[in-house]
Amino acid sequence: MDGLIAQIAVAAPLDRLLSYRVPESLEAEVRCGMRVRVPLGRRTAIGYVLEVGPGKLDALKPVHEVLGSEPLFPPAMEKFYRRAADYYQYPIGEVIRTALPAGLSGGGNEVKALAERIYRSSAAAGTPRGPRQRELLDYLHRVGCASRSELTTMFPGCHASLKALVEKGFVLEGQQERMRDPFSDMPPAADTQVEMTEPQSQALNVIDQALREGGFRQMLLHGVTGSGKTEVYLRAIEQVLRADRQALVLVPEIALTPQLVSRFRARFAGGRATLAVLHSGLSAGERFDAWRSVARGEVDIVIGARSAVFAPLERLGMVIVDEEHESSYKQGDGFRYHARDLALMRGQMEEAVVLLGSATPALTTFQRACSGKITFLELPERVMNRSMPQVELIDLTQERPEGILAPLLKDALSANYERGEQSLLLLNRRGFAPYLLCADCGDTLRCPHCDITLTYYLAQKELRCNYCDFHRQPPDQCPSCQGANLMPEGAGTERLEQELQELLPAARIARMDRDTTGRKGAHQAMVTAMEDGAVDVLVGTQMVAKGLDFPGVTLVGVVQTDNLLNLPDFRAAERAFTLLTQVAGRAGRGERPGKVYVQTYAPEHFALECSVRHDYEGFAREELRLRQELGYPPFGFLVNCVFSGVLREQVETAAQKLVAQLSGPAAKLGVEVLGPAPCPLARLRGKNRYQVLLKAPTRPPLRHLLTRLPGMRRTLPGKVGLTVDVDPLDML
Ligand code: ADP
Ligand code: ZN
């Protein structure tokens, strides 16, 4: 019997599309881009229609139900999804599920999930037991009402205490609509009309030319910090809009880039263009609404983080990837895509211009620019003849600090404060101290579930694992030797803040890290306080290095570099150089010049020497030379296969089995198989982890080898998980 057949990507771990019969009653509704419910084995599953056409129905099962009334993506996206799935060897249905806005994944026609669980303190008498419950209750008394996600950010691992409080009647649980656009109450920045600098104009000319010619072009805008990259983006987009096409702007993290978003709003709001900001602060319903209006073609400019690369724009003229080197563009679990790489793939398929911008391009990007694949655009100087900050290394082997800060940096901070200028300090560790050390036996307190020391938090008097939910009160005695001399060792932002307050008792100090920015609006409040000059010194983790533009900052201090340089990862030097350059770039962006001090035990390291000279190219060339010797990216391609499970031996055996199965075909294809070896973080959240790294000088043999994985996956013992990471960034 003939009829209509739909090719459907079912949201399940399947490596191909499935065919379903379209019942006559649904013929009008089953179209590309529709979400449907289909039978799968003995259950039903959600799927996405990719194609519909005539064919033999035979024994095909029918589509059960069509969900929603309009397509979620235009037909052009279908090819993009397929290529992405193929590239990352990830099930196509899961790729599409990841791409679509969250909150859709359940069944039903309506998008629900508008509500979020919230908690408020009740009038119940008595006192709860345990410091943790008291702490939670105190907090709720103070703020009145808080969402579950807010509480778990403020008090990691608080589920049990929260539940106890609710059960005892101290806390009331309820539901509330999710928060609205966190930027909506922010006045848009005034749009400043500036005269373009010569390099800005030149870069823009090349971009305009490419836009007029049409077709796919990839470009790298390498502009030093404060060189005015954003202005180039804004003008390029004006050009895109004039050609009646749409623009997609990817930023690393929306919540951390309020200044950039408000500059876009200022330029395009007020009827000049419709702008949608996709971000995680939106409720599921709002996100779905925004998505739908993009899919209907009502939006000209989409700004969003990683997942916005899937925004269903149909007339895409340009994709901008700001701070393209940022590792947050890579998804760390599930479908492990890299948004910059997918932006390039999408640009190629939809004949758009892709503009990658950074002061510190990823080495893979720079190498492509050197080889001529990417057009290289450069903004070598800061705007308004502002100078680059002067960077000075403080050799800690010579200048031993009493506490965290060397005398030189202390003096500079005091002097800067006396002058009434703002300072910024980077320390890439949260908490008070990275561990408690027993002064008697030298043991440290470690997480029972992870291969990592427990971080000590002074304010909460708590030891906490930064990877899992584990936390405990610090013991009075060492668990190994019963000694009573447990000392907080090393430094985190909390301790730095304390030392700073002692140094400058009258100064207004703010701390910006994941612990202080969990609450809604907290990050924004700190940014505003810095902008208004209400903060003298901002202390924080790498958050402070990201894209912020505070003209009042004239002094930057980097407290620790050695932990960055010594990570067991071939990208350690690249990451260190990038972070240093980015944080240094926060200094001297206003009228007064900036000064940067970097504390280190390895002042002769080339990554540091190059950052002193602001020499990106020098660093890149040296690092590329090392990579080439070792065949690491961009001169080789990697796939990381990570096995994990509770029983170490089972995991190791599974990994060995994979190696045995792969090594024959790998040798024929010229793929190196490295391992199995325990991951650098050999235990995480109670699971033992082994990795097998596949490495080849070109991509095709790797991809060929990967097609064998689904078969091998089926032979794994049920309790061992396997994740496959194509182009891995994090290999710890
Ligand atoms: P980048 O992103 O390259 O670090 P920004 O785009 O944030 O730099 O620009 C830094 C500052 O310079 C911003 O405050 C911006 O408004 C300003 N600016 C940009 N272009 C010009 C220009 N041509 N003339 C004067 N100021 C400019
Ligand atoms: Zn842990």
C-alpha cells in the first residue's frame, strides 16, 4: 500500500532516522520541523519530522500525534542538524532535542513549566536542628522568599536540609512563575556615536565587501583589548540588516556580558530592528515564545550564548562569535558541540559571513588564519590613542609574600587606593583555602567521592567539594593521625578579600565569584557598583576577566599563575596566556593608563614573557611549534573516549576491550590509540574514570573509526558508561 511516509529523528540514542506512516487524518499537519509523538518499541517517544514523502507503507507504524501547531525550525535547519550529528557522532534526535528550547522536551501540546518551586519561611515556632538548617532559615528570613535554584546555588547540597525544614513546617513550599528577563529593568545604555578609527574602518570595509558579494566567508577579527571590536560588530550588522538579512551574535555567557547586550539594545532598539536575547534567565515559556518568534521570521538579530547557534533564522546573513576563544562555547556534557565550530558549519551551509572576534584567538583559529582559510582582520591598537597597560612580573621566589600578596603589589594597591582609582584582583580559586592540611602528618582532607581536596569556606565554616555536592563541617582532628593542627593551606578569593580588607581597612571591596553571584541580579549589581565607582577593589575568579569594560580600573593584579601553568593539559599555556591577557586588558581602558602585576614562581615561562610584551603572535608561534612537534591540535585531531562506573576494574576492563577492538582498524587508518589510562580526575562523583584518546593527523580516518563505536557501545557492561568527546577541550 502506498501513502505518505515521514522520516523522523526520534529523541533517543539511535544513530539513524526512523520511518513512520502518516495517518490520513494527520496528513496536513505532519511537516518538516513539527514535533510528534511516535511509538518506539513498547513505549512512545518524542520525535522531529525531517522529511515527508510518498512511499510503500507496508509494516510501518503510524505517527501517533502532532504536538504544537507550527514548525519549530525551517527546512534549511534540517541539513544542519544532520551534519552536526554526523560530525559529533551523536544521535540526531538528541541533537535536535538539545537544539530546541528547554521545557519542550516533555509531552503534551502546551508548553508548561512556567512555574518554579519557591520557599519562604513560615511562622512556625521553635528552632531547627543543625547549623545548616539554621543558616538556610536565617537566609529565608532575610530575603523573604527564594527559588530552589537560588538556594542550591547559595547553599550547595542543601536539598536534605531544605526538605527537613519543609517537613517540620519551618519553611513553606510553593510555586511561582519564573523570573522575567533579568535585563528588562535595566535602562539601555545611551548609544554613543563614535568616529571609526582607521583599523576599524579597514576591517569593516572587508566585511562589507564580503557581505555584498554574498556567500560563505570566515573572518577573524583579532583586536587587542579595548580596540573597539564591538563597534565593528554593530556596524557590520547594520549592513546585514540593510541587505534584508538576519544576524546571529554569540557571546560566551549572557549573564556575564550585560554591557555588550545593552550596547546592542542601545543601537538597535527603538524600532530600528527586532532583537531577541536568548538566555538561561528566561522561563521555559518565555524561551519558547522567543524561539517561536524567531522561527516565524519576526526577529532580525538574535543574541545568545552557546545554544543560540541553533536559533531558527531563515535569512542568516552573518554570525558573530564574540570572544571566540572562550571555552564556554563547548558544551561539557550530553551533546558535546562547540558553538564556534558549528557557527562555521552553519555559515558554510547557509552562505553567511562568520566573524570570529577575540584579543586572544584560540590557536586553532589563529592557525587557520595563518594558512589563509580565514581572512585575518586586525585592530592592533586601543581606541583614542590609549596605551596598552604596562605588565610587570613579580618573581615570588625572590619576593616571598607574608600572606597572599607580595609587598610590591600591596604598595601598588595602597597607592592606587590613595589616588582614588579602582583596582581589580584575579585569583582563580573560590573559597578561603583550597584545602585543610594536617601540620602533623601532612595529610589533606579529600572528597570521599572525587579525586580532589575539599575547599575550605570560612564564612560558612564548611568544607566543600567543588565538583559534587559533598560538604561537611571541618573536623577538629586529622582523620589520619588525630592531630589537632589542621591548617587552611593556599589561597582562595575569600581569603584574599580578608587580607585586602586588613591592608585597606577603609576601602570598599567586592568579591565576584560563583559563590557571590548566584543570587539573581547579584552579578549585575556588582557591575553597576564598579561602573558607578562605588567599589574600590574588585576581587574575583576568572569572571572578572571576561569582557567587562570599567574605564576606572587602572591597576590589575594576578595573584596566582602557577596553578594555571601546571595543569596536566596540553592547553595549559594557552589558557594561562589567554587569561592573563584578558585580565590585563581590563586595566587602563579609560583616560588614565593601566598597570598590571603578575605574581609567579615561573617568571621565565614563555607564556608570561609574551604576555608582558602583549605579544599574542609571538606566543602563538612558539606554542604552535610545540604543538606541531607533538601532533596536538591544530596539527592533529583528537577524540576522547571516557569510561566511567562505580567498579574500577570493570571500567578498566571495558576500556581495555575497546582498545583491543579498535587497535586493528586504527592502525590501518593511521589513527593513534592512547591508553587506556586513568583520567587525571580518576574519580568523580563516586565513579571511576578511564580514558582512551584517539589521535590522527587528519579528520576523515577518525570519523571513519568512530562509525564503529555504536556497535562496540552495545557490548559494554550495563554499569559502565561511555562518553565520546570529539575535539575535546577539557580532558581532566
Ligand atoms: P573590545 O571589545 O575590543 O575590548 P570595546 O568594543 O569594548 O573594545 O571598546 C572599548 C571602548 O572604546 C568602548 O567604551 C567603546 O565605546 C569605545 N570605542 C569603540 N570604538 C571607538 C572609536 N572609534 N572611538 C572612540 N571610542 C570608541
Ligand atoms: Zn566530590
